[in-house]
Amino acid sequence: MPGSRDTTDPAQQTVEGKPVRLSREGRVILAVAAASLALRVAFAAAGDIFQDEALHWWETRHPGVQFSPQPPMASLIVQASLAVLGHGTLALRAGSLLWGTGAIVLAWLIGRDMFGRGVGLWAAAIVACSPLLFGIGSVTGPDAPLVFFWLLTLWTGWRAAQGESRWWWVLCGLAVAAGFYSKYMMVLAVASAAVVLCATRQGRALLRTPWPWVALALGVGLFAPVFLGWNVHHGWPAFRYHLGARHVWEVSPDRVAKYLAAHAGAWSPLLWVGIWVGMVTAGRLWRRGDWRGAWLGVFGALPILFFVVPSVLTERKMLRVHWDEMGYATGAIALAATLSPDGFRPHVRRAWRGFAVVGLALGALTIVVFWVGSVWPRVPMALGVRPPMRQALGWRELAQAVQKTPNWSSRPNPPPLVADSFATMFCVGFHLRRTESMYALAHERNAQYGMVGKLADWHADERALVEAMARRPGPVLYVHDHRVSGKRLRAPEPTRMRRYFAEVEPLETVTVAHGDRVYRSYGLYACRGWTGRTTRLPGGKGD
């Protein structure tokens, strides 16, 4: 390729010069990917669901694609997997299981094509042993496909930049478009590619050809018209939510340390340190004129640095450690590159290899502990430790209690079920396999998570409840998620629902506990006589 130098080693040239076969390297990669997949399948089948997963299921029950709060990729994959596998948590999570496995394979391909076989194997192992990547590859959401298409963009972009075939540019553009349909943060992949191409001699030579522009046109052109058309029709909800409604702005510079510390825990401390060392090494390679360092360094560091700014300016609880996951996934490959002859001198590389082995072992141990605590939550409960997925406990039991409640699920057209949170409504609805006659009242949380417009469109908000009660007088079933603090319930009494209903009758309490320690608690109440005022937060349809 013009302006570049051959940085492949003989091992890589051998791989690329022969037909694809199941070599020893291939068998190792299959074993790593299969082991990770087996653990994640067991986790997906045993664990209960999160509110976001239930949201994607609710979206499949309503016609049309949605671009708020997230693009439609996760919901479309859920719809396809449920059609093939039937209803259940494993079917709900099947897509992410495949995306997570694909990320391991892509890490191997990127490491192998850039630095040789050894680095490819290390890269796959590091991605497989990263606790956060294991987690997002186990549950349904936009994150697993985002990481997959981010790495696919990096790999196809790199192959295209080597001048192998113009079709690699087309594949790169398609990967970008698919990433946009997964999560809006894919825009940082376009920014990363722009930096690499504009800031390197080899990249500027490529920009004088039409092919990078073809990839850009494909990536943006296949997404932007549909995205903008939907937002125009619905009142620009995606822009209003992501650029303003979800954030609570407050300056707090000391939050950066807490934000980074949370990352160290989510990625495993040694792997987190190693990933940063890998990105520093990528920068050193770039300074020496090796543009492999530019690809890994920019695609790794740019999304991480981008989210450091909101960590200073926004409320901590709305800043998630997985927002910059694609940067750390790239950094995992950069960490593997430090173990190549181009990374460090031999004596340093030997010591660093030992550090990497210990880091992999600690990451794998963290995954196993997380897996055991999630699949068998009674284990950490017996040790006096909060289960790692406490927010996903009890939904099945709650749905079973609702099913046993007289006069609710025994009828084809049951009375309304009301929840104080859309999360409760979504999760109970998933286990009951129904979305009809279900309503949510928690307006503050609805706005915070971009649910106001969705609930209105789905006739599941407060106003729709009042209309349903007017058509059909009688009691409603209120499902209350009690707030738990240690051994005590912070809000065990139905104080909230008394603001809405004249009569409140407790029916049953569903509690997840071990000994005298309560982890989750839900209450069922029969409520009559609407006394509240219907309200609508600013923003209206599409929020």
C-alpha cells in the first residue's frame, strides 16, 4: 500500500498465504470462544432479567422500529431469536451470546493480522477474560453488538487500508452502519477513523482515493436518513434525551478518580492497568512511524477520553462504566501487542508476559465469582455478601404471585395491573408474556430513562390507566417494588399509591431474603377509587 511499510511477520504471511484450515491456532481459538460461550449460556439461562432486557422485549410487541432511547438493533435481534427459540431468558439473550463470542474471534483476527499469530491468541484470551465484556456478552442490550461492530470496523478498515481488496471498504461501511443501528456511540468509530486517516502519512494517501469516502457514505447513508426521518416524525426524542434529558449537570472534578476506579473493578485491576500500558505502547509505535499503533491507540483512547469529560460534568449515577467499553476492548488488543517483538525489548517482554498471565488469571477468577454469584445467588447471600445481580432478583417469583392473584390472570381480559416503575411493569410483563392492561406511574424515572413517549404510545401511562378505569370500574392490581436498605425496608408501606387511590388493600409480599437480611421485596395491593391527577412531564410524545 502506498506510504506504508510491511509490518507483518512470517507467521502472519503464512496464515494469509494458505487456504483457511483448522490449525492448532484455530483449535485454541475455538476452545477459548466455546468455553466463554458455555459459561455465558449457563448464566443467560439461569439468571433473571434486567429492565433494559424487558424493554427490548416490549418493543418487539409493538409495531415499528424505535430510535429512542436506543437504536433498534437489540430489539430486532430479540424478535428474531424469540421467533426461532421461543419465549425465555436464554432466547432473549441469544443475540448477545453470539455478539460476545464474535468479539473474541475479531480480537484474534485483528491481533493476528496486525502483529502475528501469538498476539492474536493473546488478544482473544484477554477479551475472553475481561469481566465487563463477559457481562455485556451475556445480557441483552445495545452494548454487545456495539463492541462487535466496533471491532469489525477496526478489522475491516485495517484490511482495507492494506490495499488487499476494495471490497474491504464496503464491508467497513456496512459495519459502521450496523454499529449505528446498535448504539449512537458508534459515531466515535467514525471520529477515530478520521483521526487515523488524517493524522498519518499513510492515511492521508488513502484519503486521496475514493474508497474511504465510499465506506463513509455507506456507513452514514444507510443509517442517517432512517434515523432523522423517525426523529422528525416523533419530535426529535433521541436528540432531546441523549443531549439533555438524561443528564444532571454538576461540576465535580474528583469524580474522575471514582469513575476510573469503577473501570478498574469492572475490567479487573491488572487487566485495566495492562490495557492502559497497551495504549501507551500503541502511542510509542505511532511515534516510530508504525501506523498499527495509530489504529489501536486512537480507536482505544478516543472513546475513553471522550467520556472522561462527562464524568466531571454529570451526575455519577448516569455515567456508566460500559459507555466506553469499545475503547477498552481495543485496548485489550493493544495489551496483547505489547507481548510482540515490536512492543518491548526481550527482557522486559518476559516480565510483562508474566504480568499478563497473572492479569488473565485474576480476570478469569473474577468472572467465575461473578458467574457463581449470579447463577446461585444464595451462595453470596450465605456469606453475607450482596449478590452481583441483585436488581434482577425476584421477578419470576413476583410474576408467579401475580398469576395466582384471584380475578387477574384467570380472565381473558383481566383488570389493570399498575406498577410504580416502568422497570417493574416491563419485567413482570415479560414473565407473564403480556403487555395489555399494564401501566406505570413513576413519572420522574420515566423521563430520566426516556420512557415518557414510549409509555404514551403504548397506552401504558397514567392517562391511559385513568381511561381504562373509566371504561371498567373496579379494583386494579398494584405491584410495588419496595426499596431495601440492609435488613430494613425503606418504604414497606403503600404510601405512594395512597396518593392515587382512595382504597389500598395489601394482598401479598414477595421477598428475596437470606436469614434476616432482605435483598429484594415486592408487594401486591388491590386499589380502588382514583384520586390522583394525571400529569405529563415536559417533552410529550417521543420522550
